[in-house]
Amino acid sequence: MRRAQGPSRRVERPRVREHQVRILRPQDIPACAAIIASESLWQRYGTSGRSARELIRGAFRRHDCLYVARANGQVVGFIWFLLRGAFAHSGYIRLIAVAASARGQGVGTALMEVAEKRIFQSGPNVFLLVSTFNRPAQQFYRRRGYRPVGRVPDYVASGLTELIYRKTEGSLRR
């Protein structure tokens, strides 16, 4: 006997068939800013589409390391990192964002792999900050080998605490 099929509660997202990671181009900036502006995480910090665009444009003008992931003809994520952004010696992941429709499909992993490869070519450590309330990101970083090494209260915004995470291949003086 077959059961009647009721409406599915799972929302189907379009699958990212294949994604390509490449250096960010100026025309990618609005799509990257839209990804940030659409997220409640960034809204909690007061980030709007306009402020996100200006932030990314500034990074582009300074020649910071910016990469995008594209799939199905659209930007689905990006990463911004510095080769010597932490303590003037170590790599720093400044920001990573993946569109909600592309999460869980390897986009964040691909972006992190590009950043880590570049950073580890110039030094043995990568640092990043993650909000204490952002549990999914903390899990993602831990799976990638990052470990919490400190806390910074009221750094980005009053009342919010950031965790410092580190992934290492050794000390600065190997």
C-alpha cells in the first residue's frame, strides 16, 4: 500500500553544479556586497549593501587578496584575506561569505583552500575572528583545523565577543 505524499517541508535549493574560484574583478563587487547585506549576521553589525560595497572597493583599491566563487554564471561567495594581516607576520582571513543558496556545497571550502594555500606560502600561521554567536562558522573552521586561541569582547561592536581562531604549521621561527 502506498502512502499519499504530502507537501515537502524541505526547501529545495538549486544545486551548485560546479564552481570556479578566481580573483575578484570590479564587476563582482555588487554581488559580493549583496551576499553580505542579505545576511542577518552582517546586519547585526550594522552592515548594509552600501557599506559592504565601500568596504570591498577599499580592499580592492589597496590590492588586498580578494577571490570570488562563481557557479551557474553568478557570484556565490567570496573571501578577503591578508598575507600579513595578523600581528604584521601572519595571514588573516578578513571575511568569507557564501550565498545562502550555495551553502553546504563546497564553496566555502574552496575559498578557504585558495586563501590558506597563498597564506601558508608566505608564513606558517592563519588567524581569523568569528563571533561567539556564529556557531555554524565555528564548526566550519574547526573542521578545517582551526582552534580557538582567545576572545576579544567589544571589538567589532559593543556587546559582542569575537573568538580568535588559528591554524598553524608551526611557529614563526621554525
